[in-house]
Amino acid sequence: MARRPSSTRSAGASRRSAPKGPGAAYARAVGGPTRAESFRRRIGCTEPRICTPPLRELTPATSKGYACIEFAEDILEIELWPWQKALLIRALELNADGTYRFKTVVLLVARQNGKSTLMQVLTLWRMYAEGAPLVIGTAQSLDIAEEQWAGAVEIAEGIPELEELIEHVDRTNGKKALRLDTGERYKVAAASRRGGRGLSGDLVLLDELREHQNWQAWGAVTKTTMARKLAQIWAASNAGDMASVVLRRLRSLAHRALGWPDGKDGMDDLEASTDEQAMPEDDSLGIFEWSAAPGRGVWDREGWCEANPSLGYTIDQRSIAAAASTDPEWVFRTEVMCQFVNMLGTGPFPTGAWAALLDTKDARTERGVTRDQDRPACYGIDMSHDRTMVYIALAFWDTEGRVRGEIVAHRAGPDWAIPWLKSPLRKVKPEHVAFQRKGAPISSLWQDFEDAGIMVTPWGEDKLSGWHGKVYDLIKLAAADEAPEGETPEQFRDRVRFSHGMQPALDIAATTAAIKAVGDGWVIDRKASPMDAAPLLALIAAVGLLLTNPSEGAASAYEEHDLLVV
């Protein structure tokens, strides 16, 4: 997207015969190449490969997208690419009563195609032309939300007609806000459980939705629109993964309404909810997905066109080819082809082994399984490769004679770990703790633990690959399909000593983590793992320490109400 002189017209506005679907007015307004022309000329596809179809022909009377495009061209003097026009007209479709058809708009497109600038245009149009009282911008990283906000402010301040309507710009970090003299505001909110609470938003922007690994931020900020008649939630992202719980859910709901155009691989199991099946179909969720079709190879140029609608405008083939040559395949597919890559099943353990050892809390309660209070419990701690998260795992013996492993706490940053462990609320005192002393992000906390009086068993050198091997053997044995003579596989697994609960962070790490050779053994490779491997490393540290038979007399083992995951 680029500024243009006011005397010129938008590029790509060729006049073609009306396509089937949105209508002739839509075709004239959007312009751009057809799908076949895009493939032939290696130009990005104007139309999303997957999208919620309109209810009726899209005209200036049935979609406010036309008004937004006119605002961008005539007031902001910004040239919109054909795909951006197509999105605005489709996403701003109106109901018969003049309200927006889509309450939630999900935009999926590969990186660097111009979605952020498009959302800046939408924001300024809603504020200046529509008089939307409050726009809330958020992203998983506050820096990203603030950068998008700053871009919108810069555009407004650069146009005299808009600048004179600005009453105040608050550039305080964490409190950035734009306020017009007619009362409209654009605020930045943190993507947290408190973000946006107490506000009533008319337009909520969520960038990088793939990074939302729980529902806290979504639940807080999107509920600001409940009492606003003309409110919309715009969630933009490139493709997600198994950890992208919010994006996976929304994409699954939208794809189900379209008859599963890409199949169900990696989708949420929506069919399991009978209550949902009984509900009337809701068409207030719209999806507009520019992604490469399943089955396309990384060098398939047509897939590049499908996922990169700005190809030929701001993105060139050489840049995409360079990425295809250097990126790991899963990175290229996620970032450049906007494809969901299901990494599950490619982790360090035998296929299906981790899933076979799931023993839920409800199942254990039904069997009467509790902790064995006469045997010790051990903590393992690890930190993400990028140092953003710290995980604490606990391993203990239960009354069935099994080793039980769980993540009992995880939070951002390292400062909370020692106070949490030393809290009088802990039923398991930090008397048996292990983490890597050297060569790992968590190693920087060694001296802090010593100063706090917490004795840590150093995990490293010969123990590093040795503990990995012990845990691997335990999981492989417990999930074995074969059993000794005289036992069924089920009987054999029942008496083998390992189980875990259902915890997404740990499950994803255990089924995606990459490994690297160390001497004659191997260890988890934090840097090369496609997802955060720290939860699994914390578990291996805890289980490895437990299996070394630490001294008796430790505090009582795990209790469910001692669990803290935030």
C-alpha cells in the first residue's frame, strides 16, 4: 500500500465483466486480475481462496466497504490494492437493518502483505467518517499494537483536514491514545485478562491472533463490544499452529460453516459438542483466508499467489524464493504460504506414545488414585529459548505405583519462580529441585536460587542425555503395543509407571520438540523446536530427578489445589 497523488486513480482498476457472486459493482470497485490471470502473470490473487460468501449482491447500498475505499482514496490519498478492496467490501457487508453482518471478521494472510496498514485505514474511517466512539487496538505484543496505533496517528497528523480534528495524542508507553475533538478515541490495550475491561468498544482490532495461546485476552477485550450495535471485531493473522487455540477455534467454526473446504486436519473437534450442534447457525462470523491450497509444494508459484495477494505490488517473487531456499519447510508454509502445519506426532517419542499415556484427572478420581505421601516429589524448571516463559514441572509417585508428571506453574519472565516455590501455600516444599546449571536460559538463575536458600540438583554433563534417555525409555515402555507373555497390552500399560494429564503447553512440546545429538545420546533442542520445548524439558528434569531416588523424608507430594497455571 502506498501514498498516491490525489489526481491519480488507484492502480489495478481494470474494468471486467461481472463475476458470479458478489456482483458487477463489486467487480468494478475491486478490479485486479482474475484467479487464472494471477496464476499466469504471477500476481497475488485478488479473491480469498476461502471466504464466507455474501448474502446478496454487494453494492454501495449493501456494503460500507465502498465508502471506506472512497475515504482511503479521496481523504487519506492511499492506494488500496485489489485484495484490500475486496476484503473491505466483503467484510463490511450490511444486514437489512443497516447493522454489520459480521460481528467477527477473521483475516488470514501471509506476512508482509499489508494487513496492518489496511486496519489503520479501517480505524481512521470508523473514527472520522462513521463516528465510532471507541476503537481498541491490541496484539499479543504491546509493541505491535502500539506500532499500528502510531501508524494511524501519523497518517491522521499528515492530513490537515484530519489533523485539525485531533484534540489530544497521548504517547505515554502503555497508555497510548488518540482523541478527536468530537469525542472519538483510539486506545491501545494489552492482550491480557484485564485488557479493555471497563470499556465499550465499537471496533476491536486483534493483530497476530495466532499468538493467543489461551482465551484470557480474547475474553476480556472482545466482550467490550457486547452493548454496541455497530461493533465489529477484526482478528488478523497469518497461519496458526496447535498452540493457537483462539485462531484454531474461530477458523474451525468458519470452515465448518463452509463444509470443511480444506478437511479437518488440525481443526478443533467441533463435532464433539452436542450443544453446539443443536444451536441455530450463526453467520456473524466471517472468514477471509488467503492461503495456499493443501497439497501445494513450497515451490508451487500458484500457492504463492494464493497466500500473498500483494505479490506483484509490494512483494516480488525473488523475496519469496529466497525464503523458500533458506527457511525450514514448516516455517515457510506457516509464514509465507499461510498454511496450518500440524506438527503433532513429530516429537521425540514414538508415534502415539505420549497420547497413550494420558490419564485425566476425572479418570484418576474415579479410580481413587491419589498421591503417595510416603515418597518424595521433585520439581523441574526450564525457561523458553527466547526467555519469555518459565515452566515448573512436578513429578511424584501415585498410589498406583506410577510416576505422574505435570506442569504445575508457568508465567512470563523469571522473577516469580523463587517466591512461588517458597510460598507457604506450597504443599510440596522445594527440597528436590533440578534444572540445567550450564548452557541453558534457565542457568542464569542458578545464583539466585542459591542466594534464596533453595538447593538445586545440577542437571548437566552426563545427567543431561542420561535423564532424557530415562524418560524416553519410560514413555516408550509405557506405551508399548506389545506385552510380556501372559499379559495384554492394556494390562502391561496399567502396571508400567508413567502418566500425565491433559495440558496443552506440555502436550504440544512433547509432540513437536526437536532433538540434537550429544555424545552418544540426544537432548531436546530448544532453538530448533517449532514450538516452545521448555515445558517438556522441565518435565524431564523433574522425572529424571525422581528416578535417581532422592533422599526420603521429603514433603508430601502433589495436590491438585496446588496447581497454578497462568
